[in-house]
Amino acid sequence: MDIWHQRLIRLLAWRSRHQAVRWIGTVILYFAALAIRYNVGSVYGAVPAVAFYPAILIAFVLFGWRQSLALLLAFVITGVLLFLPSNTYLLPIGWTIVGSCNIAILAGLEQLLTALVRAHERQRLMFREMQHRTANTLQAASAKLRVARMQVDSDAAAAAQLLEDAADRIDASATVHRRLNDPSLFGRGLAPVLTDVVASIIDVEQVDLTVEADDLPLSFNQMSVITMLVIELANNAQKHVFQPGLGTKFVVTLRHSTDDRATLVVRDNGPGPGQTAGDSPWENGLGQDIVHGLVEQLNGQLSTTPGCGTEFVVQFPLGRSKR
């Protein structure tokens, strides 16, 4: 499954990047099928299906439905002009119906397969993010437990508060991940959810948290991916900025950038990557892979702006998350 879904993702990515090549390939397919029709047409008479229909199917797989449909139209016109027998005026209608049905069936199958592959990819990313976040949450709770153990004799009240904080953090983490697949999670809007998930990672009593989100036409899948992305970046900031005491502000904003695009900005006011010894915008390669995978799920582009703190900017189209 992993091999085939990666191949499909690469094919879809190749299609989107090489528009000119797709149309050039379509033209080549047209002339190749036409040459076959001229050379072996006498074997099967006036019906062009032996050469033309396979070319339509190949065009769909390699180049997409638009190219396949254009090829069908070109073949019907060519068949009418060059290969149509006398008194068979309804034959082009049959060619068109059969070819269109083939394209429609393939389009439906491709849409279904793509949806299954994207769902598999989302679940894979969610599982990796959950493992990563769980490890970070348990590590933070473990640190609090160690401090509580040292204070239990000298300051029982402080130790009890540390134990309560550790329990709250674990409970909040479990609640968020348990409900990420629940559409009712976003019933209050996206901003309250982002506030809750960040507060489950970052100590809001020590860090000034700001979350602002425009009312955007986001799908449930997009809101889930954005939530996981903010969780991962908050984990990163907690690990490298707030836990060492290098910053006090964390800001999340989601705004309209154009009519059909939105911009997510997540930033802290730490020293920024490369400005302190051993500092890095990523905890490890896993965190980086998760973030890039989530951005890809949004069909977005990620940029990082170091400086007075680190700013992650994700620009993505509205209503077109990978399904």
C-alpha cells in the first residue's frame, strides 16, 4: 500500500508541475494512434477503437482527464473526416458516448483512489504526530514529577501543584488527540480549539499566548491538519524556547491573504535558530518531516523567517486540501 500510494502521489505531483509536457505528450499520442490506424486499419475496418481508445486511456493515466477528453474530441473529428463509412452518421455519437463513459469511470476511480491515499497519508501523519507529541508530553510530565519528588518534603503544596500540572497536561494531550477525528471539535470555531491545544503544551501562566483566526471557509480536514500543524510547532517552541526560558510570547494567526488563499503564521520571541549555541528550529528530523507532510496535506508552501524569534508561515489555498 505504501509503495503504490507514494507512486500515485508522485504521479499527481508530476502532473501539476508539467502542464506543457502533458499537452505535448497528448499530441504525440494522437499522432502515434493515427499512424497505427493508417497502417493496420484494414485489419479491423472502420472502427478506430483498436488504436484510438487505448490512447485515450493512456492519456488519462499519464496526463489527466482534460488531455484525455481533448484526445477523444480529436479522434472523433478525425474519424468523421477520414474513417467514417458512408451512411453511418450515428457512429460518431457511439464513439463519443463510449469514450466519455470510459473517461468518466476512470475519473471516478481516480477520485476514489486519491481520497483513500490522502486519508491514509493523513492517518500516517496523525499517528507520527501523536507519537511525537506523546513523547514530548511524557517528557515534560516526567520533568515535573522529578521536581515534585525533590520538593515533596520541603514544600508539599508546591509538589502537589506540580503533580496536578503534570496530570492536567497528560489529560489535555489525550483529549485533543481523541477528538481530532471528531467534526464536533470545531463547533465553536477554529480559534478556541487552537487556544486549547497550545495551552495543553505551553504553560500559559509563563507565556503570553495570542491566537487569532479569521472566519474562513475551511473543511474539517483542513482544520484538523492546521490543528496538528500548530500542535507540532507549539511542541517545537516549548522544547527550544519556553522550556529553557528563552522567550515569553507565542502567537498564532490565520488570515485571508487573497480571495482564495489563506496564511497561517506561528511565531515566538525566542532568540531564533542559529543565534544561540545548539539551538535549532527543529527538535529532530521527525518533527521536520511531520511539519512538511502536514503542509503538503494543505497544498501549501512553508517558509521560515528567523530573526527576533522564529516565524513559520504557511500559505495554502482555501477549500482545496488534499482529500
